[in-house]
Amino acid sequence: MMKKTDPWVVQHDGVLGIGRRGDDTFTFDVEEGYQFAGFDAKLLAGRHRPGVRVTMQPGHGTTGDGLKATVHWWFDGGSQPFIKYRATATYIDGAIEKDQRALLVACDLVDEGLSQFKELYKWLESLGPKTVLGLLEDDYKHVASLVGDEATSVNFVSSLADLAGRAGIKAVDAVLMLHGRKDGIYFRDRVLTGGEGGTIRKELGAIDAGAELRACFSTCCWGETVADDLVAGGFRVACGAKEVYANGAYGIPVSLASWKSGETFASAVDKANNQTVLAVTDGLISHVHSAFTTANSYWTITGKKTTRITSESG
């Protein structure tokens, strides 16, 4: 692993008998191909109980220009009070750039949906992938979409393997817009099941490619019950709803826009879990049909929550 650093040496002087404290903000750029790994401050010299601590810094894996970190410093009053410290930003290689990323979208809502909502599901099945690709297509080198009768478990697994095996690809992300049940995901051809002996872990675990299956956003109902299976099968991190999911119109664009901007997976999911919005969407859908009375669209996360679109490590 390659490492680079940016160091600064800072000194603040005082006057006889008067202590001081303050904050220094450091701005820095992360070179292409690297990601932010940490920021620290170490005391070099000083008089009268000097001290430093980092109070703000970017998240691990952040990339880009204009990043900021803040160091708080202090010393007490006395004879010739001062403080001298070194601040250091550290970067490591391994950032996942656009040309190293691939995305797979799987959407099939009409086939397993309630018949009385067929027209609604047809609209959602058409709009969902377009929304995802409209947000993320420009951020990935390769994008694949499985919609309707193409969204089989066989195609899903083979598409992941194909994307992961393409030259230069280091990470494959996925968005699942499928129906779900407790411990199961409905694909067009069959249900992939959760649990230690389930087919989710078996099928994903059989993929043999150089790239990592990384982040998986899922709108499946009861997605929480299979998120651990997606991670056990190879994804670095996955999210899923506690029960019936009804927040796609808000949760998908908000979370993916956050993910696109470089926020962590946890932050992106947190944006989707807006309590005011969830109260409205879940409240409305729970009165539409008896099958939706347990609506709870809150996404939980399994895996490495600090993963970013640009980061290899989480």
C-alpha cells in the first residue's frame, strides 16, 4: 500500500501570564488515485500545559479537492507561553475511480405484485431503473440493467460475474428493486432465500472474479432479513427495509444522490430514513391494502457502513 502525507508545522506564542486557545483549519487536496486515510496533530514543543487535538476531519476514504480538518490548541499563562505542533494529513492509494466501477440494476415489480396494482407497478418498473441510471450512469464505467422478465436470478448472478470480470473493474455496486418476503428475494424465475444454507449466499459466493461486490441498495420488502446474506455472499455493505417498503419515490433518489456526491453508505441511507417522510409514506400505504399494514420502510445496514462510491475500504 502506497502512502502520502501533507505536513504543517504551526506555532502560536503568548504573552506573559496569559493563556491562549484557538482553532486552526487546514485545507488540502487528495491526489487522483488516493483516498483520505486520516488527520492527526502532535505536540512538538510548548510551555505551560500546551495541548492539541483534532476536532474535525473528513471521513476515511474521502477523495477530491478542498477537504478541511480542524485542530484545537491551547496553553496556560506563565513565562513565555507558546505551543508548537505538527499537523499531518495522510492518504493511501486504492481510491476507486469511475473507470474502476460497475453498476447493476435489477427491477421486476409487475410479476409478483398484487393484481389490482398492476398499472402502478408497471409505472414503477419503468420509472425506477430510469431514476437510478439518471443519477448514477455517469459515475460508472459499465452499467447493466435487468428489467421485467430479464430480472432472473440467473441473469443477476451472471451479470454480476460479467461486470466483476471486466478489465480494470475493482468494485461492482447493485440496486435491487424487487419484491421480497421474510428471508427471500423474488426474481422472475425463482426466490433466492436467506439463511446460512440459503441460495443467496450460495449463488453469490460462487462468483469468481477479481472485482469486489461492494454496495447494495435494496427496496425489497423485508430487505433487512436478507441484507446479512448479501454481505455474506460477497457484498461489502447492504441495506434493507424492516418490513413492507413504500419509500422508493423518496428514498432511492435521495440516497443515491448522496452516494454519488461521495457521502458514506451510512449517510446516504440516513438521508433516506427521514422520519417525517417515512411517517407519511408508511402511514398512507398501510391503509391501502391489508398486505401493507406492516409497512416499515426504515432501512437498516449490514456491513461496512463507511464505504463510499470512491473508496475501496470501509
